[in-house]
Amino acid sequence: MCVSCGLCLNDCPTYRVLGDEADSPRGRIQLIRGLVAETAAPSTTTRDHLEACLVCRACETACPSLVPFGRIMEGAREVLREREARSLAGSVGRSALDTVAHRGRLALFSRMTDLSRRLGLLRIARALGGRLAWAASLAPAREGRSFEGTDRPGADLALFAGCIMRESFGDTERATVRLLERQGDTVTTPEEQTCCGALHAHAGEGQRARELARYNVDAFAGSDAKIVVNAAGCGAHLKAYGELLADDPAWAERAKAFAARVRDVSEVAHVVPSRITRQLRVVYQDACHLAHGQRIRTQPRALLQAIEGVTLVEIADPERCCGSAGVYNLMHPEISRTLQRSKVEAVLDVRPDVVVSANPGCMLQIAAGLRDAGSNVRVVHLARFLDDPEAALR
């Protein structure tokens, strides 16, 4: 229970940017109390303050009372969606979420984005300025072909391939499998799996999030193998399936058992001493949903430090949100850009050769910020870097 002690304020990105008590965790909790105490549609002010939250969960790390703020905010946004009148913006948002959760549509969107890049259309969009330029700067460049895993009965590990990772980060997915199989594990990729539903839960589309959770619980049934995830946001959400479906008698126990099997790739990858032919200064960027959501901080660093030739350099405020937060950067570009610039300044201050991260949204956000700053520092996924550090930089 929140006691309004205020220890979370300095750790809240939106409070630091906006300086408004209503844009702090304890301020938002007061607004949520008012929201659930009534049945009327929320005021525009209440809605705006609640929607401005990144759900980065930094406040959970700071909170001495262990308030599960992320879950509270997801529940509050579900109430907002239930009480709001249908709008064009809401319809567009739901359409975007439907695209993410539908593999065929996402594949088409990914190919169209890639074609636009090759034709120079994204460069033209960036030159036009405004929101279109901002969105174009964040568009992912496909890493080779999309990922096609193999369903292998009796495997040691099951890979959760995700949606955006599968379509836009195929090389990272393949690197993840190689990394795990090189240490002696057999990796299966259940074909029936779908989007984890994290973006839906954050957006208040709770019913759809629970529906997707049921699909995934079914897809990974029939085995007790650990479920490996290489996207921080997906991993945090998958580990919370037991809470997400706790009120569903038919699925609660199955969801809880599923969640207990989920591991970030850095939790199952072995620390293997190795060597590279050149010296590299590496920044490891703490993704919010890995550091705050899953409390994973030391494992990725240990894996990187085992490579001779890698010098791990820490940045100021390493756990401060970069401003990506799923689709937050598209919905709140001003706040997102401010956080992006702060993160990029911190990175450039330590003069790295490469930035390593464990979440696709963070990678796109930071890479875009580095480009805007005129830097050619590469941003690489942890698994891809560990698989072949030097190849990842070519």
C-alpha cells in the first residue's frame, strides 16, 4: 500500500521531466483511487496524467512498501478504456496493437517499412520534421530475414520468439539460438505461440492481453522446459501471466506454472571466458523491464565481462528510462525525446564503441538518438553481441 512517502519521486522519469505531482507515482495513485471510487467517465486531466506514465516501473525499485505500480497502472488504464467513448485515436491505437499481434500483418508492415527505407522514403519523412519525422527515425531496419524456429519435442529450452523480434530482429533470434545450442542445449520454438500481450496490457486492452496469454500458455504446454525470452518487456510480462490470469479459475494454475518457467536469456546463458581481437568499450544499457520488472542487472554484465578485450563502462543514471516504453515514444514524443536525449548524452559522455541492450524498443530509441547526435556508435542486442562480438559490429 502506498504511504505517499515520496521516495519514488526522483526515480520517476515523467516527474523529473514535467515536475508535476500528478505526474509522479504517488500522485497517479491518488488519481486512480478517485477513478475507481466513481463510475463516471474520467476527466481529461485525469486521463492525461495516467496516460503520461511510461510504466517503466522504476518506482517499484525505489518503493519501500513494494507497491506493484505497474499492475496498478495497467488496471487503471483498463478502467479508462472501459469508460471512454470510442474515438478515432483509440481505433488507430487498437488497430496498431492488432497488427503487432497478427503475424501476417506485422510481416507485411515490416516489409513495407524496409522497402520505404530502401526507396529513401523514410529519409524524406525525416526531412519533413514533426511527428512524421520522429516516427520515421524510430522505424526498425530488418536484420536479415524473419526468424523461423523449429519445433523440437523433448528440447531443453523453449524460445519465446515474440512478434517484433521475430519479424525485424531475425539475426538476433538466430544468434540467441546459436548461443544456447553452443553451450549444449537443444532449443525448440513452438509454432503456435503469439504476441505476449505486453503492449495490450500497458494500453489498457486487458481482455485482449488475457486472450493472448491463454494462447501462449497452450502453445508451451506439454513440457516443463524453461521458456527463454530475449526481449525485456516480453519477459517481464510473461513472468506475470500468473497474476494476469489469477481471476480465471480455468487458467490460473496453468498460467502460474507457465510464468515460473520463464527466463531471460541472460539467466540461462553460461558465462564463457573468451577473447576478441580488438579492444572495445561497451556500455550495457539497463532496459527498464529487465532491471525494474525482472530485477536482472548483474547477469548481462557478467556475460560481457567474461570477454577479454571488452571494457564495460557505466553511464550516469544507468537505470533511467530511455523514453521508448513500447509505443509510448509514438504517443508522447515530446517527453520521449527529452528522455532519449538525456540517455544519449550519458552514453556519449563515456565514449563507447558499442551500446549493448536487451530490449528491441530501447535499441531503436537509443540508435535513433545517436544518429541525431551525429554519432556512429552501434547499438547491438546482448545475445547477438555474445554470439560473435566482432561480427555484431560489422
